[in-house]
Amino acid sequence: MLEHPLGELTLKGFCYDMSETRISDFLEKNPECVACEHLPQCTGGCMVESMTEEGDFLVPDKRTCYFHKHIGADAVRKVADEAIKKYCVS
Ligand code: SF4
């Protein structure tokens, strides 16, 4: 932002491309995600993470992928519920 106007960064850079991307664009490049049972919750993860780690926002975000395949939202919910019961309910 110190070197380029905000309009240039948002309208001509990858941020604009990301904002124009549809899930169908992502799925076209990632058939393993099309076949994945976690797709409705995951949707390939975070595009910014993929861009940062892989240099391509149309590849799956590895951390989110790992989370959905090996941990899951139910495990997080269980820990959160236990913490709420322990620390927030009197
Ligand atoms: S869990 Fe992994 S394979 Fe499944 S949709 Fe998400 S990124 Fe794709």
C-alpha cells in the first residue's frame, strides 16, 4: 500500500481476482475436493492462506483441509462446550 494506490491493489491485483472467483472455478481445478465429503463445510479453505502458502488461491488450503479431515468441527464444539460448562456456567 505504500507503493501502489489502493484502487490498483484491489482492482488490478489478485485481491480482485479472488473476489471474482466462484466455487466452480475452484472445483474445476480440484477434483479431489469435488469428491470430498467435507466440501460443504470446507469449500477448500481460505484463499488468502492458499495464496500465502502456495502462491495460488485456487489450490486447497492445507491447514483447513487437515482440520476437516483429521479434527473436525464436532471435536472443537465438544471442547468449547466443556470450557463453557467449566468456566462460564455457575
Ligand atoms: S477437506 Fe481437503 S479435500 Fe476436502 S474439500 Fe476441504 S480442501 Fe478439499
